[in-house]
Amino acid sequence: MKKIKLNIAITGLNNTDNPGPGVPVIRALRESKELDVRIIGLAYENLEPGIYMTDIVDKTYQIPYPSLGTEALIERIEYINNKENIDVLIPNFDAELFTFMKSEEKLNELGIKTFLPTIEQFEERHKANLVEFGEKYEIKVPFSKSITNLSDINTLNEDFEYPVLVKGKFYDAYLAYNPQQVESHFNKISSKWGVPVIIQEFVKGTEVNVIALGDGKGNTIGAVPMRKQYITDKGKAWGGITLDDKKMLNLTNKLITETKWRGGMELEMIKTTEDEYYMIEINPRIPAWVYLAVGAGQNLPEALVKLAIGMDVKPYKKYDIGKMFIRYSWDLIGDISQFEKLSITGEL
């Protein structure tokens, strides 16, 4: 069978101790039996490791942060597209998704396809809206409250018992055992991600996650649950194992059916000793541990690309249980001339 040739632009090349999903997404696409891909890396920082992985990225362009405005980012994408003729764009960071979702019509005009959640889907699953989301879809979620200034911390005793989780609206989560720790975490998170900062009830149990892909019509194209086996100090999974967990899969299918979710997602849950599941977060994109799903038999990045270009995609029916992933460090050797070229020209 002749492979379909595609130019695919991908963000999230920061394969560090707080990894982006870009590199594993690219690995998955390069293993596709149906797609012949040329990868255009889109980097925000010039030291993102994926830039220098020559067997991963074919060409890299630096792009402006979404905080600099939609116009600047889309102008840069238009420039890159004129040179590379992008077929599909896969954003992998929460903080950039809104910009790309809002620009879907413009990207279509440029011939660039995406497969992202709708703005409504993106907004209603925000951490700040998670309690209302749980009530709407009858899913257990820990109680949470948004705060916008330090004086709000004094009122937390009315609603919470310590410890509590302190979360940023996009990233970062810290456990706090007293108001002083909440204040410290609030300052750290708000200086990085702004307000509100979310205070969430701490539910004791095992951290379990599901990666899933919805077709936008209520169908689950694929879903793989896993348990974190090793967690970094940033709360990131550094090792995990696929699970045979029908409850998690049923919950995922129910959510995708009722929301008609479009695109990749990650459900972060706590499984209690009473076998109850609490949804603590919904990430509206492919997570960084996606390559475990690929290794277990579900190439979800490939399926997402096929959906983006309008191909018929049949749902995966199974995955391998007991598949493990373990991350590791690897020293890349490059040359200062590469760094200089990217810094000066914005291309490598």
C-alpha cells in the first residue's frame, strides 16, 4: 500500500524533566504504516531538545509565545507554511490551544488542518470549572475553589481541610499542609501562569490516567488506561504500566459520548481504596506518555492525523495489558553553530 505523504507541524519539543508530548507524538507518526511524514518542529525556546534530534525533526522554526498575541503567532505560521506547505498542525501545550482553536478558520484557509476540541469543550473542562463539569456529567470530582489574591487564603479553612492541592490554570500542582505553604505556592504559580490559582480538595489514593481520542461525533477512537509507577517532583509520570480497568474505560467512553469530544485528551484520576474514581483534571490534548499507548497497540497520533485530513478511522478494539514505559536521560551532542543559527534566523 502506498503511503500518504504529509508535512506535519508539531509543537512541544521540550523533552526534559517536564516533557512536552511533541517527541513521542513524532515517534508514533514515524512508525505509521500508512503515513509518510515530514516533520516541521515548532519551538518556543531554542534549547528544546527535540530541535537537535535529527532523526526526529526534519526542520525547526522558532515561533512566538501565544502571550504575544494571536496575530503574531498566526503570521509566523503563515510564513512557515509558505515555505513548508503544512498539511496538519498538532499543538501540544494547553497554553497555546485556545489561540489555535480560535484560528481554525484562518488555518483552514491556509490549507492547514487541525483536530482540536471546540472552544466550548475546552472552556467547560477548565480546572476552575471542574466542579460544575462533574455535576453536569455525573462524575465525581474533588471540591475546588479559585482564588485570585493572597487574602483569599485566609478563608480556605471554611471550605477545606489540610492538606490541599494548589494548582495553576494551565500547569503545576503542589501539595500544601498549611496556609503558609499555600501562600508560597500561590506566589510561585501566579507569577508563572497568572490567576486564578485553584485550590483543590486532596483525595488520597492511587494516581491513574487515561489517554483517549474522540472523533467529535461521540465515538471513542481509542483509549488506554495506565497507573503511574514513578512520579517526578513536578508530578510527571516517569514510568507507568497499562491496566485492565473497565471502570476507567467506561467512564472515558461515557464522557466522550456525552461531550462529543474532538481530539486527544488525558483524564487524570485518583482511585481510592474504596474503588471510587475522582476526576482531578482533564487535559485537552495528547499527553507526554502517549508512546505507551502506541507500544500497547493504539497509535493515537496516527489516528488523530487521519481524522484531521478526513480519513475514515475505525476505533481500536483492544490494547496490550501490562505494557510498561520508563523514561531516561540521553545526552545529545551538537554544535554551537546550530544554536547560533536558530537564535539568529529562527530556523534550523
